[in-house]
Amino acid sequence: MLRYINLKKREKMDILNLLIISLILLLLYISIRKTILNKSYKPEGVKKQEIIDSYEKEMLELLEKYNLNNDELLKKKKEFLIRVNHELSMNIFFEKQEAQEILQKLVNLKLK
């Protein structure tokens, strides 16, 4: 009879331990999920504008760096525009028309 009572206590303790472990795992899962979901995501428009701004900045740097050497400027500008064209064509945020407009804007960019 005493064995039976000890066995019942042991079973209750096992169930209680399992319940506590389950609650700890659940709380851990919720806290991890919350931190992952709370990361700030930028809207598509902001990302696009950041990309365009970085291209404009890079083009202005090229113009500034090679403004005295026209042949080298044309060579570097062409390489840059080819790279930008390739990157924009691979980018899911930009339509073909948008990419062409951006390239045209970069081509017409001048030093102030």
C-alpha cells in the first residue's frame, strides 16, 4: 500500500515537472517570437528611395573624382551605368520603366 502511495506522489511530481517545463518553453517561445516580430521593417517606398539616393551619391562622387579627365570620366560613368542597370533589372522593387527613369536621371546628373 505504501508503494502505491509513493508511486502516486511520484506520478504527480512528474506531471507537475512536465507542466512547469512546458510553461517555461512556452514563455521562451513567446518572448523570442515577440523580439523577432518587433524588428522594424522599412516600407517599400523608403527602400526604393534609399537605393536611388545611393546611386545618385555614387554618380556625384564619380563626377567629382574624374571631372578633370573627361575620357576617364566617360569610361567610369559607362561602367557605373551598366552596373546600375544590371542591379535594377535584378531588383524586385523596380519595374522596367522605373529603372529606365532612374538611369536617365543618372545620365543627366551634373555637378553643381
